[in-house]
Amino acid sequence: MADEVRTASEKADFKRELTDVVPHLRAFARGLCGRPDMADDLVQETMLKAWAAQDRFEPGTSMRAWTFVILRNAYLTDMRRNRFRGEYDENVAERILTAPAGQEEPIHLSDMHRALLTLPPERREALLLVGAGGFSYEEAASICGCAVGTIKSRVGRARSALNSMMEDGDIPQRSVNDATAHRAILQELDMVAAGNGIASKD
Amino acid sequence: MTSDKNKKSEKGSESKKMTGEQQRPEWANGLRQLYDSVVEEPLPDSFKDLLAKLDKKS
């Protein structure tokens, strides 16, 4: 259907927009999978897939949303092949985020990242899209191929989980590497991936 | 001392106003910071190489 041949200037536009969005793809991927090297592999895979599928991109629509769908699907596929384990990136700057009055230890950006990685993947991605990427609930729902209400509830659950971790200062060290937790994550991934093709058109 | 008290009550009413729209925990902007810190990183050469190669494909 969309077999119309793109003009050279349309191709150039696509290339420019794709280039502009790469830093955002890296940020989203880093939040999803934690390890910078794996995140960057994922982004490169995404760029190649986006380039190959460029005829399906509707000019004038959001390149960031379009490529996030591709990245997300690549991530889910790789996760199920067990390539990522949500490992924590030790190199996140030890930047102080907040210093709650009642607590002796301030909260660092690295704590935040670690806490984020302990969330189930579908809640993590929802929170990343809305809370970090600045997408509306509607946009996030379209990226994840689910209902707006589902995104709202995922973001809500993610927020309250982070809230209690941050407030209690009780941030799990590496629960994602725990075999049981990992199995649970993979099961949830199956649910997330079920029925979520690349199409965000419904 | 007295000025401290005044400040506190000012703050109190301000935060009351805020709660309607922005009832965000303190860590909430950390998510943005995490994201933005990656967005602002200089792009590694491998990405520039890949972008340069794309034109030759198809």
C-alpha cells in the first residue's frame, strides 16, 4: 500500500529526523535495559530497522514515537532471548538527587536508576515514557499498543513502588539478577509482548 | 527568628497551591535527570559511522 517511492528530499528529511532522535533513543534504551553498551546495541539495531522501514513512516508524525515503538519491540524480543538481565550500570553518576529530612543518606541518581530497574518491565517503560520522556498518556499508550487506562495504572503503580523505595531508602541491590525475580520478569514480558505487534495503529 | 517564621508560613501556602497540579514526590525530577543526562551525552562515533553508512544502504 505505502509503496509510493520516496523522493530524495523526503529521504533526507527522514535521515535528519532519525539523526535528531538518536540521543532520545539512547536515553530510552538506557532506562529500559540499564547497561549502556547493550542499550547502544539496541539503538543501533533500532536505527537499522527504522531505516529499512522508512517507507512506513508518515512524514509529519512523531519520529520519536515511531522509533520508540521499534526500539521497544526490539528490546522485548531481545529480553525474551535472555540477552538482557536488567543489569545495573555502575557508571551512573553518583549525583545527589534529594536529601530527605528524616534520612541520613541522601538519595543519589544511581539509587533512582537501580530502583527503576527493579520495576517490572511494562511499568518501567510506562514510567520512562511519561515521567522521563515527557510523552502524554495517550502517546505512551499508542507506543505500547495498549489502552490509555492501562498506561495510567502502570505509571501509577510504578510511581508508588518508587515512592516507597525512595522514602524508606529501601532500594534492592540486585534483585533483577535473582533467578526467581528474573523468571517472573520474563513471564510478565510474555504478557506484555502478547498481541503487541509492531503496529501501533489500532 | 520572626522572619524565619514568616518564610515558613509563606512556603506552606505555596505548597498548598501546588498540590492540585503538581503533587510530585521529590525524586520525580530524577527520572527526567536520568533521561536528560543520556540525551545530553555526546554521540559516540559508532553512531555517526552508522548514520553515514545508512545512505549507502538502499
